[in-house]
Amino acid sequence: MGMTITEKILARAAGRPSVRAGDNVWVQADILMTHDVCGPGTIGIFQKEFGAKARVWNSERVILTPDHYIFTADAKCHRNVEICRAFAAEQALPYFYDPGTPSYSGVCHVTLPQKGHCRPGEVLFGTDSHTCTYGAFGAFATGIGNTDAAFVMGTGRLLVKVPATLRFVVDGGLPKGVMGKDIILRVIGDIGVDGGTYRALEFCGSTIRGLPMSERITICNMAIEAGGKNGIIAADKTTLEYVRARTDKPFTCVDSDPDAEVLSERRYRAEELVPYVALPHSPDNLAKASDCGDVRIDRAYVGSCTGGKTEDFIAAASILRGRKVCVDTYLVPATTEVAADLQRETIGGKTLAQIFQEAGCIEPAPPSCAACLGGPLDTFGRANGSEVVISTTNRNFPGRMGSKAASVILASPLTTAASALTGRITDPREFM
Amino acid sequence: MAQRIRGNVFVVGDNIDTDQIIPAQYLNLVPTIPEEYAKLGTYALSGLPDGYPRLVPEGAAKSPYVIVVAGRNFGCGSSREHAPVSLGAAGVRAVVAESYARIFFRNCMATGELYPVESPKRLCDLLKTGDEVTLDLEAGTLTTAAGATYPLQPLGDAKDVIDAGGLFAFARKSGMIR
């Protein structure tokens, strides 16, 4: 019996010839990522448990990316970044993306891919549920808590249960107006917010192979919204081109064996997919955008690890170009590289930044997680009242973007932009 | 470790995510700093929609409820360890739910803050906030004041880790680490 890609990666990391779903194995981590919200607590546990003078297991493999609460007046948030800064200095961590300096990057889940820290076949842990994003590179990646992260920080190892695989095969050509976000919203709608609990969500098929890395990132990013332990897409030519351009570190690509055992397999024809939304207050509250034209919105938001990449802004700009938004439209590039792209990338001779300005969007904020998860009260774009927000982010349980009275609708950058033009949920094909 | 927990329950429904357990605006508090640990407790479950009572009453440091009873997928969403920590800091000692999100369950065990017990029966429809129950972790049962007893799923090895006080304490006690 063969192994799935997830089983193969975990077998290699466990130093075993094979593992099976359900096995509990100690694995060697390749990367541990933490940020300003969970970093200080992780560091606190690490120092308490391993000693004040303890060293991390491998300074090259601990990535520290403050990104959540950066542009706020909140003193504790600044204190927390300072704790990260002091730890990075003490441990001489080469990969500390320091706020307020040229090394600052922004949202961890876009930073790690861009800086070459995501490599096929590797095991990545992170103190953030959307760590599953890195599965887009054919890696095993999953979110963990502070205590587990402190254990990894000290030992490089963690006990994991090998997840059984739910396979999603998407074949065919994606219709105009349909993005990776629509694929994953449909999958979550079909299996529910706990339909993937303890499972590996594996995506394959000709549609997936045809997607650029930015779209694969969006899909794997939201595996956690179905409860998944990891999302994964086997590396191919597209992956290798992206990774080779950003790192010269060695890695080994793996893929599922044809006879690997999976728990279930769902097949989709790309041609049958449409622009979707997840209505309040759950990521599995699926509806077709075209069926929701009577749902009014009063804010649009483009940003986050899910929907704040350069390609997401290009998609939004393609709709907004030459038109005017009629609701407050907030833009938060995920990283400094994406922010630079807003000034660099052009459509029809105009930069993305010019297109957004002429469309009447609010001036883009500096890169961070911003209002995706609400955050401190002064966070850019935070919902502080009973706003109805359409957003390219990943989660819409009550209170996610701030106020409990607010409602969040999840959508692709195309659908979000189209809805910003009309003030109601709008199928982007109306503007294509 | 006391294996029987007797007290009042706080009842919630399905898919109570980590933003409802501890809203993101309080994640500036660091669980390993003792006064901030205590502060996290006062905000536990404060993200629930209006209409729910407060788990920890205004001005109080601890919850009058020691067991949270929930439906499916309790603790879904973020990996923030602040979620089980806030419940533990509030004085909650166990959650009894139909099912859990993976990371929340693991964080309960790793921190040793509280017991995440699974109930085959949907107890959140049978109990109401304030009801007194006895949770017997050894026998794996929950018994109401009226005497009705419901079997619970065994916690297995996870119980030993929580009994010891979490991952590190367990690993030391069992000789896995020094």
C-alpha cells in the first residue's frame, strides 16, 4: 500500500520508512514560525521550561514575524514586539522581520513564501492556525499553540498524529470570474466547518495544477476553516519556479502514491464553479454571489494572508479600474513587497495604487494583519459598529473583524471589488 | 488530581470559535505574565453574541461556572493558546462538548488548563446555564442534580497529561525530558 504526500513527509521527518494515518510519531521540524501575538507567550514558556540561558534548537529555523498588532497605539502591543526583538537579538535569529526597520515584511503567511522559507517536502509548525497555508508548496504545515511551539523551540521535535486524507480533485478550466477563493469556499461549504477536523485536505487535478502559487496559497490557507490539520498541494513546475527564485537551500519533492489510501475523494468540474460567498456568521454558510444581490453591504475589505497578495490586488483593480466604489473600501497589502507592487504593477498604463485612488478607495494601510481579526480598537479597518463587511479574509464567526454586532461576508477579491461598486453582494461577471 | 468536579454549568451551542472564547483585542495580554493571565480569565467567553450571560460577572475575578457545556466543534478557528488559558484562568476546569476543533483540544492538553471531554449525547440541549452537575473523570460520567447520568468518551492518555499539569510537567514526570 502506498502513502499519501502527507504520510510521506511525516515518515521522512520521523525517520521511518513509512507511516499510516492514525500513527502517533515524533517528527523533526524544519521551520518554526511565531509572531507578536503568540511569540511572547511561547518565549515565556521556552525560558521557563528550558532555562533563562537556553538556546533555540536551530536559530536558522526559527522565524519571527511580528505582523498582527503593529500599527496601533496600544502599549502592550509595542511591549510584545519588544519581547520578540529582545529574543531575536539574544538568540541571534537571522530571520527576524523587525517592525519599523527595512527588514519588516508584514503578514507571516505571505512573508514565509516570499522570503524562501517554504520548501517542498518540509515540516513547518507555526503559532497561527493559518500556518496550513504553506501546504501550497507541497510541505506539511500546521498551526500549534504556545506550549507546543515552546517545545519545538527547545527540541526541534513534536509528537503528531498522522492525519487521514480527504482528497479534492478539481479538473477543467476555471470560468471567468472564478478564483481559488471560490474553490475553497465551495469545498468548506460542502464539508462544513468541522468536515475536515483532524484531516489532511489534499487538492489536486488539472485546475489546481494550472493555478499560480498565489491562488494555491489561498486554497491551502483556508483548510483550517474546515477544521483541517493541513492543506496540501504537491509541488510541480510552478512551485519549483517560485521556490528556486527565492532560496538555494536543498529540498526533496514528494507526491502521493497512486495506491495511497484516502478517507474520501470528491471531484469537481471547474466549469461548474461560480463566484461564491460565505454569508455571516460561518465560513461554511455558502451561497452563490449571483443569488445574494439583495444583501446590502456597507464596507469592502481587501487584505490578509488569504486575500492581500499582489495578485489579489490585481484582481480587485481589474474590476475597479475606471469605476467608483460606493462604500468605504479598505486595502491592506499583506507585506512590504505587496505594498511596493501596488506602486509598480500596472493595468492599462496606471498603477494599482492610482486605480484604487481614482476609484475612491481609502488610501492603503501599511502591511499587517490589520482588521482581519479585529485587533486593538484603533486597528485600521476594524468594524466597530454594526457594519456589514464584504472581505477577502478567511473567517467570519461573530466578532471576527471587531464588533460582535458587525457581519462579515467572505468573498474573492473579484467579488469583493464588484460588491464595492454596487453596495450589495455582486457577481463580478457583471463587470467583466 | 481531584477526579470529580462538581459545580454549575455554562451552556453554549455549536462552533464556538476562539474569537468568541477570547476576542482578538485581548491578545495583547501574554499568558505567561501572571497578572495578564488573570486578566485573560476575566474576558473568557466575552465574545459570545449579546444575549448570553457573562461567564465571569462584571467586577469578578472568577467564574461561578466550573464546567462549560457545548455542542459541536468547540474551539474552532485560531491556534491562540489564550483560549484554553482564559477559560482555565476564569476557573473553568472542564468543557463537555460533542466535539472539538483539533488545535483547541491539543492546547487544553499541552497547557493542562482544563479537561476537554467529549459527550456522545448532545448535553447542550438538555442542560441550561446554572444547572448543577457532577463530572466524574475517572468513571467518565456526567450526573445531573436530578440524578440522570450520561456516559462520556474516555480522555485516554490526554487525561494523564492534564493531570500532570500539561505537556512539560508530564514529560518531566515521565522522564521524557530532564
